[in-house]
Amino acid sequence: MGCISSKNVSCLTDQSVSPVQENVPEPKFSTNQQHRAFVDHSLETSHNSRRSRRSKRLGAGSDLRIGVSLISGLSHRNVEAEQAAAGWPAWLCSAASEAVHGWVPLKAEAFQKLEKIGQGTYSSVFRAREVETGKMVALKKVKFDNLQPESIRFMAREILILRKLNHPNIMKLEGIVTSRASSSIYLVFEYMEHDLAGLSSNPDIRFTEAQVKCYMQQLLWGLEHCHMRGVMHRDIKASNILVNNKGVLKLGDFGLANMVTAKNRNQLTSRVVTLWYRAPELLMGSTSYGVSIDLWSVGCVFAEILMGKPILKGRTEIEQLHKIYKLSGSPPDSFWKRNKITHATSFRPQHTYEATLRERCNELSTTGVFLLETLLSMEPEKRGTASSALNSEYFLTRPYACDPSSLPKYPPNKEMDAKHREGLRRKRANIKQRDSGVGRKHKRPHRTEHDPKSYAKLPIRQDTFEDKNITNDASRATTATQGNYYKLSDLPMTTGPASGFAWAVKRRKDPDNISTLTYYQPSSRSQLSGTSVAFAKNTFGLNLKPDNDSAWEVQGDDDDQIIEELPSEGKLSRIGERYGSLDGSGLDFSQREEDSPKINLEHLQYGKQSISGPLIFKSGKIDEILQRNESNIRQAVRKSHFQREQDDR
Ligand SMILES: Nc1ncnc2c1ncn2[C@@H]1O[C@H](COP(=O)(O)OP(=O)(O)OP(=O)(O)O)[C@@H](O)[C@H]1O
């Protein structure tokens, strides 16, 4: 698909600086050979055009690093003036002019905004009709603070990365809607009817092996393109994989994506990827990971479309890791020696786990199991690459991947629709329960299967550290012990009443004696994490039994009531993550992420309270923390509701 119609619009006005070949019909291919030919050709074109752009000293939008230096070579004032004349808002030109270089903004009147079709952590997505052509598009309203250059620059990073990519299996940015007077922007994408989360969770849809191969192949083609262009996606999950009615799959949401550069290789943040899809090295706090984290996520998606539900649904980082061990087997001794993991002892399970992947995927062909095992290897280097996955036996043996056009036309069913259905189901269940007078007081609704965001994002909600060296649960625990500091997230967490964590409620009832803070189980389905136990023991001298591995696990796959209360706190922490790599020096993709200054959430649009701010306090002030935390939770919930109302407008 080319640009939005050229009259209203305007993607790239200057074709010589176009980062992508605009207005070129999208290539279609259904075999690996056709795809390979496309990749070879596009890489060649890209290298040639880069060379010519470099020599012309133009082309800021295409090669991001070149872009930055070229822009800085030009007079910033001139560029800004030119962009302002083109209709871009001043705040955007001054903070991230390279993101829109060579483009002119689309006008809001060119689109008729229809219903809301998606709600992400950083965005609200609407279906819209392009007035002139009647074409359906998706308008993604990105959340950021236009008064904060850092916030603008990180929003702009998504634009720059999207402009760098050009592939039929990658969501293409078709334009940007804004105006000189506007404080917001909308990214314009082709409208996609489905996402893989919605399709795979639909009990009426069961994919054949040829269909699974078709989706997986398209996903891997798209990912191969990203990796070849040096882009790590860092948020691959079923809901970010969109599918249209022609059976074409596109990888979307590049909001957490980053470039792989020599400079940033060892300085990335580990707080990326939604928990259920997060690779073990990230859970262990790695800051020097590579594109193989995306392959792990692809493995999780592969299993999800085979099984109809996410395969690794942890609620905390440590529980996620434990579920991984149970699925892929605990790593051998050599793993710990070779990978030199800080605080390895905290991550090592007490028991050896045999892999259970084969049993869980017993309907999958041998070649499929082999590919899945490869993608879900504990050791990043054993996961291979997107290209090696595409060349695996799985795709080369019968039944071959079907042609996308032969895929059925599914009824609308996105992650969002699944949530709607779940909402209706809950309402009906509540009414029934109320009418029959059965059930607990204040019973909270259950979360849909496909809502990893709420709890998947929970564990990383408190990632603003006093000590920049603290990068994971284990190190938090250690530092806490040494420095007499602790974090709330290191304490045991159980389900409980809306007013706070169950253990916290129990603690309040007995405020004088902290050592009575024992393992709290009654109404809970979640239990203590191993790290929490060790931490509590070290810090408070508490004996928080049980001390076996099963304590890591949340019993059952059902939801956790208290976590239900926290979406906006999770949201804030994701914003913290996203903006956590700022150094105020512009859109330099090589900048350190791990060392970045703490994000000041106060300026974000959610309010002035530092909801997910530092939660490291001197020990002995537990009541203060509990109170503060509970009031933060309540505020976060109120703000989340308010924000949702605003977003819906
Ligand atoms: N082009 C599109 N067509 C149809 N729906 C879309 C499109 N792009 C996004 N959506 C819907 O909007 C949702 C949110 O979009 P997106 O994932 O880009 O936002 P985000 O704020 O980065 O979300 P997240 O919290 O998942 O990181 C998607 O899950 C999807 O259902």
C-alpha cells in the first residue's frame, strides 16, 4: 500500500530523501524464494540509496544515525523554520525534527474518526475513514508530553524506526496527522481487521498446520527485515501482530523498538517486552542482549497460536522465570558459568526441571517441536536467527504454509473485542450473582485470558531505582540488605481486598510487630516468590515459608484481584521504561539505556504524583510505605479511569 492519497496528504514530499519507496505497490509472495528475492533486492536498493543519500548530504529520515548528524550539520533554525512552514508544530520541530524531515503533516479534516479499536499503554487507536478515498485507516494517538523534549524524542523514535522499515509484513507508517497549533499527533496506519491475540483466543477458530506456518512465516519475514536493518522490536506479542482480511500479517507497535548499535550493545534496559513474552536473560537483568530476545517472543507467539492461549503466564518476574524453567528445563551448570549472571544463585532453581515442552505440544509435528524448542532455548545464541528459523525443516516439509489469500475471512475478533466479550460475560455473571444473592461481597470481575498487560506489566511498575546499579529482583534484595533499603516489590505479594495487598492488610492489623508478617495464604492464589522469601529473611529476619520452588508459583491461571487495581501504575512504569533511556541529547540510538537519568514521571500527563516513583525506603518504616503505596494505588486507579474517559473522547 502506498501513501494516503496525495492530495490531502503527504507522506514524503521529497522522494530523494524518502526512507522507503513510497507509492510502490506492495510486493506479494507466498514462497521463501520469492521472499528471498525481495529481501536481496530491497537490501541492495537500501544500500545504494543510502550511499547516494550520504553523498548528497540529504536523507535525514533514512539512516537514523546519519540522520542525526546530518541534521546537526544543517542549521537547526532553518530546518525548524522549514518544518514550521510545512505545518509541523514547533514543539516537534525543536525536539525531534529528524523524525518528520521531508514529510508534511496530514490534516485532521482529511479523516473521519470512527470508533476506538485499540488501547495500548502508550496510545489509543481509532478506526477512521480517509474522506477523499473512503479508505479505512487506523489512527494511533500517541501519548506523550509535548512540553517535555525527552518525551517527544521517545515518541519520535517510533516514527524514525517505522520510517526505516519497508516490508509487506511490517506495519507501514503512512503519515502523521497534526497541525501547527496541535499538542498531539496521530500516526496513520493501514487498518487491520484482526490481531493474533484475538484470533488465537477465539474458541471457534482452530488453525491448521498450514495456516500456522503461513502466519509464522510472515511473522519471521517481517522480523528478519527488522533485524537486517538493525532494529530490535522488543515488544513482540500476539496483540502486536496484526492480520488483515486478505490474510496478510504485519508486525506492529514499534514503541519500544531500538537500534542495535556497537555503542549501546552493553547498555540496554532489561525492562522491555511484556512479561509473558520476555526472554529469560531479560528477566535475569541482562543489559547486553541482542535480537534473540525477539526470537524468544516469537517462540511464545508460536506456542500461543498452536495452543489457543499464552503459554507462559507469569505474574511476577521470578514466577515467569520459574514457568520458563518448567517449560524449557532448568539450565545446566555450564549455563551459569558461561553467562556470568550477576546474582546467579538467586535465579537458580533449587530443583532440576526437565523440559515439558514436548508433552505440552504433543499435537505439533516433530519439525514444529524442534523449531519451538530452538526459539525457546534458554541460551540466546541457541535460538538462531529469523532467517535460520525460516530455513528450518518445519517450513520445508509438508504441509507447506498456505497462501495468505486462502486463509478464511474471520469475523471481527481482536484483543479488544475479546475484552469486550469478557466484559459482557462478567456483567452477566455479576447480575446473575446479584439476583441470586450468591457470592462474595465486593467480588471483582475476572480478567480475560488475553490481558497480559495488566499483570504482565505489574512487576516492573516500581523500576525507578535510587541505586542505578540495581537491575533486578535479586540485586534489589542484596542491595537492600547491604544498604538497609528495601523495595516493596521484593516483599511477598498475595491477592487480597481492594484496599491493598493481603499481606499488607495483615501487617496493618499488627503494626507493632513486623516479625508477625508471616506467610499469608487464606484467600490467596499467589504465593511468595523465592526471592521475596530470601529477601524478607535477610532484611527482616523473617522466616517466610515455604522455601521450596513451588512457592514461586501462582496457583492456577486465574487472575489476581489486587493486580486488577493496578493498570495505570503498570502503564506509568511502561512509560518510565520507554522514557527511561533519555539523556537529553537527541535521537541518538546508541545512547546508553541502563545509565539513563531517572525519569521524572511528574511531568507526564497522568498527574503530578510520582505514582511509580522510588519505592526504596529506609527499613523500619513499613507502615509509611504501605500507606503511601495504597494511596498511590488508589490514585493510580482514579487517574486511570479519568484517563480512559479522556482517551475515549
Ligand atoms: N493498524 C491497525 N489496525 C487495527 N488495529 C490496530 C492497528 N494498530 C494498532 N491497533 C490496535 O490497537 C492496539 C494498541 O496499539 P499499539 O500496540 O500500537 O499501542 P501501544 O500503546 O504501543 O500498546 P502496548 O501497550 O501493546 O505496547 C493493538 O493491540 C491493536 O489491537
